[in-house]
Amino acid sequence: MIDFLYGAAALLLLLTGLGLARMMWGPAPADRMMAAQLLGTGGGAIALLIATASGITAIIDIALVLALLAAFAAVALTLGEPGTKQPDGQANP
Amino acid sequence: MILVDMFTMAAVGAGMFFFLAGTVGLLRFPDTLSRLHALTKADNLGFGFIVLGLLPQSPDVLSGLKLVVVWLLVQLAAATAGQLIAQFVGLERRRDPAA
Amino acid sequence: MTLLPDLALVLLILTAAVWTVAVRDRRDAVIGFIVVGLLLSLAWVRLNAVDVALTEAAIGGGATGLLLLRACARLVPRPAESVLPHPAMWILTGLLCSVIAAGLAAIVVMPVEPPATLAPEAAANMGELGLGNPVTVVLLAYRALDTLLEKVVLVLALIGVWTLTPEQFWGGAPASLRAQQSSGALRLLAQVLPPVGVVIGVYLVWNGADHPGGTFQGGTVLAAMWLLVMMADLREPPEIRLHTLRLLVILGPVVFLVAGFAGFWIANGFLSYPPAFAKPIIVIVEAALALSIAVILGMLVAGPAARAPR
Amino acid sequence: MIGTATVYGLCASGLVAIGLYGLVLHPTPLRKVIAFNLLGSGTFVLFGVAARRGGAAGFLADPVPQAMVITGIVVAFASTALAVALLLRLQETGASSIETTPPEQQDNGAS
């Protein structure tokens, strides 16, 4: 069972790692952010698998923090670029 | 005991399958919004199945509870991030229709 | 255990790092840096450093990414950005960096025997204090002076940021953090997530006494929740002249100092605790520190005042 | 025989080199800040390797380097924030050698 869980974690790392190709290809910033997003949730799942396999339950807390902040980068992306118009017509400082 | 382990293997395996589908979709789908669709599948179903599979293996009630909380948080984050990224794509397209 | 997963993880980290440095667009570079941070937190798990992994997940994946993306949103790109140094410079720098990497790698491959460790000293401290997390023991008892000075550094950094306020805006509020486009989804997230996040932050601080976690991790999570509320435009950043805000900023270091000086007459010297009360004192200090860290990190991201006080 | 710690030690050396390269060669300050953070992460991982090797007295890893790294990560964040604030102020005052930004780069609520 433990070997299975470690194996699953390794495979998951490989899968989410393949997602990094999308980060490099892009082409839009949104595509790159999606790769980061996949890595955030994939990393959480990997942490859960390792936590269960190793019996160190504290690792679950890492998944907790990763899940809590998973949407954070996507929110920060919407802060925009300088010189773009805001909805109320003012230029973004 | 064996039954529980089999359940875990099946559920984690199903979770891996959805992560695989999500990654393949993220890499192979032709445009940004359909890639986003693939991603949210991995987030929701893949993560959900893995948590479901790990639940019977959790050593105490608190750990199990935390697993469920993690899953709920990922649900919320995936849904919101999906929305926000889609809005961001729309915003970029309006600014620069060529992109 | 085979080393293959570790090798794969290392390869991913290095690929993402190279891409971060090599990519043209600076916002893409920030995304690359966030990815490196996420991967590194997994690496810390493999290095058996769960406390550090928590910190890296909270700061590397969350707070630094937000700070840098916000910088991208406010800094106008300059035309000089496309000017690159001469190719001979690249090659020379590349060679020099490879030499440094090779030197570090040589140190890593040929380790000292037996490995240097201070773990037994830390363990000796642990028995006296009644805490279960060795890293917290080191942070708040064995090397408490370092932690205290680090808090002072945080306060100094915030003062440094605040001194960059233009004359006419002194005392006012930092620039708004609101997103480019108001969004129902974001507002929902900022209403649902903070209650859960605050519970998790407090849990990390409380749990930090005996298990991985602690003031930094909890404080960062609290700061992240506050920033989320500000980004969703539910709250504006507070004016920096507010006395409550300034009190909260120095609360942690002051409580830590008071506990430290109290050590002179209730125990045997600066920053030493009487064994009977060590745990309650440390928990109180941790709570105050976490609150201060949350406020300081939030205000560091918000930046100097950008509008006149009302 | 190469152990887990060694693998991550090599990773750390690579990170330091990559970060240093970017720090030296990138012309823009913001990219330098990012590269500097990569360099810092590499240094932290080196500490982590030392911690993992120093696992003794019943610990999986030496807690002292771990505590130093946690302190380091937080200080690195604070200095990054200060650097970003300095860059923004530099832009506002237009004090850089290349003046391309209009001087009124201030917040909406300024008026």
C-alpha cells in the first residue's frame, strides 16, 4: 500500500510536471497561469499522498495551505498591467 | 482490510486518470478557454477522487477532517480561479483583439 | 526508495528556474517564480523540513507572487528593457556562474564526516520547555535572539517602505489593491475564504508549539486573507497614520522584548524562561508575533501611502 | 552512492548559479529582484541539505538550520517588498537615467 501511494505521488509529479510545458509554450499569460494552477492543486494532492504514505500527518497542513492559497496567484494576475483602462475610466496607476 | 486497500487503489487510480486527462487537455487543446475547461476537471474530479481514496487510510479523525477541508478549499479555489482566468482572457482579448 | 522522483523534481525546479530567468516578459517571469516556489515546497517535504515547506508554500507560492505581480501592474516597462548586454558578457557570466555551481556541487558531493549538527543541543532545550516542535524551540528559545532581531528587521523594512511615501501623502492610505475588473467570483471568494483562512492561520500558530507550523506560517496565512479582502475591493488598505495599525505592528516585538527582559528577574538572563512558565510565555509571545507579522506583511505588500489622509 | 540530500544539494547549486546569472545579466531592476530571490532560494536549499544530513538526536533533520531558513525566507520577502517599493518610487520621481515615465504616476485617489 505504501509503495502504491509513493508511486502515485511520483506519477502525479510527472503529470503536473508535464503541465510545465504549457507554462513555457504559453502563449497567453492565462495559459501560463493555468500551469501554475495545475501545479498548485497537483502539489496539494502529492502532499496528501506523501502524508498518508509516510504517516507524517503534518504534511497534510502543507496541502491545506496550498489549497487555501491556490486561487491567490490567479487573483493577483487580474491586477493588470500599467496604462490599461480601468472600468471606471481611470488609468491604472 | 484488503477491501479498504482495494478501494483506496481504485479511487486514487481514478483520481490519477482525471489528472492525466487534465494534463493532456492542458497540453493538447487548441485554445485557452478549452484548456481552462480541462484544468478544472483535473482540479475537481482528480483531487476529489484522491481525497476519497485516502480517507479510509487516515490515522485519526482530525486528519480525515483536514482531508475533506482541503478538498472543499480546492473546489472553491478551482471554481474561482477558473472564473478569474476566463475573465482575464476576455479582458486581454478586448484590449488586443489580435491575440 | 528510489531516487527517480527526487531527480524528476530537481529537474522540474531547475527547468522552471532557467525559464524564469530566460523568458522575455517580466510577468511570465513572475509566474515562473511562483511555479519554482510551489515546486520548492515539495522539495522541502522531501528534505524532511515540514516547517520550512509550510513557510515556502505560504510565502513563495502566495505572498511573493502577489507582491511581484502587483509590481508588474504598477511599473511601466521602460524601453531600455530590450537592450541586452554584449554576447561576450553572457558567455563570461555563464562561465563564472558555472564555476560557482561546480564549487558548490563539490562541497555538496563531498560532505563532512560526521555531519555537523546542533540537533542534540536543541533537543536538550526541548526537554526543559515542554514543547514538541523542535523548530519552534529553536526559534523561540534556543536561538530566540535571532528571531527577535528578525522581527525588528521586518519592522524596519516596513518603516523603510513607509519612508518612501511622497511628502504630500504622508499618513494616508496605500494605493488600492483592487483588481482591474470587479468580479462576482472574486468577491464571493473574498467573503467565503477568509473565515476558513483565519481558522487555519490560528490553527497553524497554536499547533506550532508541538507540531510543524508556527508564527510565520500562521501570520502569512492571515496576511494573505487580509490581502484577498483588499483585492476584492471589500476593504481599502488602512491609512498608515492610524495608531491601532502602528500598535499592532510593534505589538509582537514589544511583547517579545518584555518577555526577554522579564527573564532577568524571573529566570537567569535575557530571553530565558522559567521552566514552569516557559510554555505559556512562548504561546503568548507567538500569538502577539503572529498578529504583528500578519499586519506587517499585509502593509509591506500594500506599499507606501499613495493618497492624502482624509 | 548518491543520497536524497545530495540530489537536492546539486539542485541548490544550480539554483544559485541560475539566480546569479540573471542577477548579473538582466538590465531591468524587477528582473534582478526575481533572480535574486532565485539565488536566495538556492541558498536556503543548501541549508536544508545541511539540516537533512545533520538529523540526529531523534530528529529527521537538524532543527537549527531549518529555523534559520524560516527566518531567511521571511527576511527575503521583506527585502523584496522594500526593493519593489523603491522601484515604484524611482518611477514616480522619474529619477532614473532614462526618463520615459510621466511624472504624475500617482494613485487615482490623489486628486
